[in-house]
Amino acid sequence: MSDKTLFEALVIALSEMPDPIKNSNNPAFKRDGKVLRYADLEATLGACKPMLAANGIAVMQHPVSTADGVGVHTWLIGHGEKMDCGEFVLPLEGQTPQKAGGAITYARRYALTSLFGLAQEDDDANAASVRAAQAQKKSSEPAKVDEGTLIVIHNLRDQLGIDFNKYADQLEHYGVSIDTDLLQADAAKLINAYRKRIAQNEAAA
């Protein structure tokens, strides 16, 4: 069994997760005379599920019905843990199975994109060029710490009982005064240091 926590595995999955490609037309909306495109549920699942599965994480979405409408309740499961990601409910006009099904599909897609911070990418040559340029620029710059990694750090810090002043001293070791300025590589070093201390404390207990 992996020694990673669900949070730690999720951090890795999010760092590898691509944005979904717009693969469907929405005739209800136009811009400059052109029908707008969007990434449907299939494209959204195609972007997130492989990276989740590769890191031992499953996503479950249960349909829910409330007095306010219909939607989904999303869970992440893996590494012996379960993460409750809450409900996303949409108002329903007209109580027909077709409208309810459409609203649930819509809710599933938006719950996933908001949960994983996904943006929708245009599938054309110009957008591909922009993505390539952005990827090249990003690869040449040290990556800043992401929110998921900060959650892992804060959980480990709390587990060790490290107060604010001590934490600030530790951040200075990496040349920053606030943890949101940490580089991802330094954040990984800090996580490893915390995990070693936890293991030592458990061994000494």
C-alpha cells in the first residue's frame, strides 16, 4: 500500500491534470456570430479520471434531489481515506426526467471543473500554439507552491504542534516570509522534513 495520504496523492494528480478540450457546441450562446463551444462531461472526465486513477484516487458522484433542485454529491476515495467534496445543486424548471437528467449532467461537469480548478481549452491551432508557449515558459521558471501542497504542509505542521513563530523561522530557511511564496521543490523538502519528524516521534513513543 502506498504511504501517501489522499491529500498528497491529490497534489500529484492535480499537477499532472490537463484542462479539458472544448469538444461540443452550445447553440444557445453565440459570440461574434459564432456558436460557442464547451467541454462536455465526457471531455471533463477524460481530463481528470486518468490522472486520478494513476495516483490511486477514485471520484464518485451520487445524484441528489432537494427542495431546491437536483444535482450531485461528489466524493474522492483512495489511500484508505474518503474526502467529502460536498453537493452541487441546480434549480430545476419543470419536473421531467429529461430536464432532471440534463441538470445532473450539468452539475457533474461543473462540480468536477470547480473541484479540480480546470479551465476549458479551445481545440484549434492557435490555442495549441498558446498552450505550447505557456508550457515552455512555465518549464523554464521554478514552479510556485500550489494550494493542495499547502494543505499538506499545514496538516503536517499542526500534527507536529509547530506554532506560528517557529513556522516563520522555518520558512526563512527557504528564503520566504510567507508560505504561499514557497517554490514547489522547497515545499516538497519541507513536507519530507515534517514526515521524518513524525516518523521519529512515533518510533520514540
